[in-house]
Amino acid sequence: MSNGVNGFLGDTPIRVIIKLLILSVTVGFLMSIFGLYPQDILFAVRNFVLDLWNTGFKTLGRLGDYLLLGAVIVIPVFIVIRLLSYRR
């Protein structure tokens, strides 16, 4: 079982924990220098998803408008062409 855990983690569990601790402190220090905090990142992701959601529905609404505008011309032309080809 020890080989399975080592294979999954890529090293012994103690060494992986030490590497993760050092990396976490380094990343935390750099984030602090740049003024980035976890809640800011979560809010940014949340705002991105909300903006994408709202913009997506606006785009779908515009797509529906384009569909109706095109259908006003395309459907009658299609019907006229079908009627003219039906007579032949």
C-alpha cells in the first residue's frame, strides 16, 4: 500500500507535505505582496460568472431578434418559391 501512496503523491508523504508547506508559504507571501487575497479571487470568479450569465442571455435575446428579423423576409420568400415550384 505504501508504494501505491508514493506513486499517487509522487514521493513519500512527509516530503510531499514539506514541499506543499514551502510552496504554500511562498505563494501566500507573493499574493500578499501583490495585494491578492482569497476572498478577492472568489469575488472575481463570482462576478465573472454573473457577467457571463447576464451577457449570455442578452446575446440570446439579440439572437432571437435577428431570427425574427430574418424570418420576416425568409419565410414569405420560401412560401412564394414553393408555390411557384408547385405549379410546375
